[in-house]
Amino acid sequence: MDKSAYKIIRTSADLEEETTYWFDKTPQERLEAIEHLRQQYILFKNLSNKLDKTFFAINYGK
């Protein structure tokens, strides 16, 4: 698809409507939506669903 053939224009009313939609959802519903999008991204990018073994040391100022 030629993405230069169209342009999506979002108005402030669109953003307000989207914000209202998500504020009307419970925290559980929001987390479920995030997980759904994460799973779609993993499939789209053909990534592994495993956690990265990399870890970071945190300096607590001691």
C-alpha cells in the first residue's frame, strides 16, 4: 500500500474522545489491552516471547 496517498489528521476532539474512552476503562481492561498489543507486536516482528536475560545493576547510592 502506498502510504503517501493519504494522511491521517487527528484533531483535538479525536484525542479528547480517545482519552475519555480509556479513562472509562478499568485498570484491568487497560492492562489487557496493553498485553494484547504487546502480543500483536511480537507476532508482527517475529520476536521471541521470552524475557531477555539482560539485567541492570541499580546503584542506590550506597
